[in-house]
Amino acid sequence: MESETFTPSIDWGNEFAQSTWWVLKAFGITVVCVLAILLLIGRYTTWGRQWWRITGDYFKGRDSLPVWIIVFFMLLSRPLK
């Protein structure tokens, strides 16, 4: 019986960079989709227009940057099921 040399199927030296790139791409796609859905809801539903009228100033302007950062981290940290 001949001994076969083990060759790993994953290049573990580059896996961190590849995984990070995959997470960033998936996160970017998620952000675009969520913002598009929220825009459509806010524009075309009564509830969405009411919600935006009440909370819109919270998400607009220079002071809203921490709010958007928190929203992005919440999307990024969502557990996978």
C-alpha cells in the first residue's frame, strides 16, 4: 500500500484575507438591499411616510453619522442562522 501525501484543500495562509473580502462583499450587498427596501417602504406606503416624517431628522445631517455607524455594525454583526 502506497502512502499518499496529504495536500490541504484550503490555503490557510490566505483564508483570513479571503474570508474578510467575502464578508465585506456580502455586507455591501446587504446594505444596498436593505436601503433599497427601506426607501421603497418609506416612499410607497402610508406607514413608511408616517415613520419617516417622525424619525427622518434622526437619520439626516452631519449629526446622524453615529446613528448610521451603529446601523451598519448591527447589520454586520447579525448572527447567521
